[in-house]
Amino acid sequence: MSDLRDEAYTPRITESDVVYHGAVWNIRRETFDLPEAPGLVRDMMAHNGAVAIACVDEQERILLIQQYRHPVRARLWEVPAGLLDVPGEAPIDAAERELAEEADLRAGRWEVLTDSCLTPGGSSESIRLYLARDLELIADEDRHARSEEEAGFRFRWAGLDEALDAVGAGEITNSIAQLAILQVARILRAEAAGGPVLTRSVDAPRLLIDGRGDAASGEPASAGGARTDSSGSSGNPQD
């Protein structure tokens, strides 16, 4: 097995203070020592982490959702996603909740595609991307009532070639949507070729901490899901 992998590392942290309390996220200032550079001071967003879902249907299309994003003044094509903002909620449970709330869907088969840090120079945000298949619509009477920006959602099932072309042409700019499209392409091509399909089970541990943990101590929050997917062990290689 390759040794090409990120390494978790917690330096000696001498000060850690919240310098700004926000409506959703706080800004924390920490002073810490690295062997190569002592006395560093960094401000960072203490982000509680997120999940995202690449939904693939029986026609091998990926579900995209268009949502307005005010900081960039654009309606972006994205995949279903949401914050780990429920205390004690496992990432897989958050993913199931977000899929139901944002796309009116349930999935019978779940796997982990990636764990990613989006802006590690200034934020602790990490996001777990799932692959969801064996999809079914939630009954109308059980659907979540969407509000605010979510009230303007548009949905599109995109073929893989169309989605890849949109990424390459710079027409889909959301980084998680780009990653989801590229990962789905990897999975579907491996399956079509009959080769090994590298995914992880929903309870695979996470390397990255998030803002739900104690940032001063470096202790991670929940390392993954507390249970396996509904189909049991997938037999895929796991980290």
C-alpha cells in the first residue's frame, strides 16, 4: 500500500481564543509552535464540518441542485450538502437528513468517496462526500418545507459526459460539485471496466478534525458514522 497520505499532526498550542462570535461560525486565534517555526499566530474559522452527497440513479446520471450563493453573487450548480450542525449527529445521519431535506430522496446504498478540507489555510472546514445509490422519492406529505435560498432550488439529473464537460469548461465552479462529478466518473468507469472500485464504508474514520471538537487540544470530533450502510459491508477496500 502506498505511503502517499496526509499526516494528522497537533503542534504545541500556547494560546487559543475566540476573537469573533458569528451567527454560524466563530473566528479563533491560536498561537502555536512547530519544530521548524515557533510562535506562529493564525486566525481561523472554527467550522463544524459538513457532508455532501453524490446521487447516482439507474441511468448513471448525477443529481445537481442550483442554489443562490450570496458571497459570489451566483446561482451555482451543486450536489446535496449541509452542515454538521446537530449535536452528536454522525456524518452518515447528517447525510441522510440532508438528502431528504434538499432532494426529497432516500438511498438504500451508501459509500464514502472522499474526505476533503476546502480552505485549510484559514478554516477547519472538512467535508465528507458520500456516494448514494438505490434512490427512492419521499412521499409528498413527508417532504421537508424548504425556505430562504433553498426555496429557489432547481434540480437536474445530468449525464456524466455533460457534467464533466461543464466542469472542464468552467461552467460548474462549486468545488464539491466538481469533486463529486470527478469521483462518480472514477467509480462508474472502474465498474464498467470490471476493475476494483475504491470506496470506503460509512463508518470509515476521518483524519481531519472539525469545529465540533476541542480546537485547543486538537482532539477530533466524531471520527465517522456510528453504523454501517443499509446494505451491510460492501466488500470494497477500506482505509
